[in-house]
Amino acid sequence: MTRHEPTLTVPEAPPVRWYRTWKGLIVLTAVAGGALYLSVAHPAHTLAALPWAVLLLCPLMHLFMHGRHR
């Protein structure tokens, strides 16, 4: 039998979330600015679309917030 030397492994760095990158921050800032613009300049249209937005968010939350059932 041969004796195996233990190998040293360096743990990998965890992946960076998309919203913690510069591109992600720019996209989030643009989305927040667009939401602010719509709520200030077009409040009637924004309030009229609110029930539909809530209904559209339900399936998205169902898909993305279950944590992949690990």
C-alpha cells in the first residue's frame, strides 16, 4: 500500500451576487429612478396599474423565493 500525502485545498470564494456588482447597482438605481419618475409624473397611471403589478408579482415570488427546495 502506498501512503498518500494529504493535499491542501483552498476553499473557493463564494460567488458575488448580481446586485453587488457595479452593473447591478446601476440597474437597480435606474429602476428606482424610473419608479420614482412614474410615481411623481404619472400617479394616475401608476395607481391604475398597481393591481396588475401585484398579480404579476405573485408567480415571480413563487418561483424565486422558494430557495430551490434544497
